[in-house]
Amino acid sequence: MWERPAELCTSDILNLSRIRIQHSDPVAEHFYTDGHSMDDFQIMGVEKLSGSDEYRKTMEQLWKSKLRTYRPYGINAQE
């Protein structure tokens, strides 16, 4: 989860770099295998939150569940 827009931007740049060099992490592997490419990479916020860290982390888990980003449907590991 990103606390500030700058962290989101940094993460986005890091992911693109890892895709480009074919790094062996789940996000990068998803985009350089199975017919995907960097052209398919997009990032979009789903909700702007305020409140405690615990609340934001709870909401992040809720969104991951709603959007089915946990394995086997997505690349997030269940915590």
C-alpha cells in the first residue's frame, strides 16, 4: 500500500524497470510472460483513504478480495 503519491510513482517506475530487465518477481514475470508486455502495464487508484494505518490496511485487503487479485486469480499472496 502506498501512503503518498510519490511512493506510488516510485513503485510504478520500479515495476517498469523490473519488467524491462525481466526480473523474477511476480509483477515483472506477469508482464514479460503469457503474451503480455509493458504496453499492458497500467495503474489506477480505486479509492482515496484517510484514517488510521489499520483502517487503510483493512480496506486494502477488502479491495484485493473484491477485485480477486489473490492467487490463483491474481498475483497477490494471501496474508
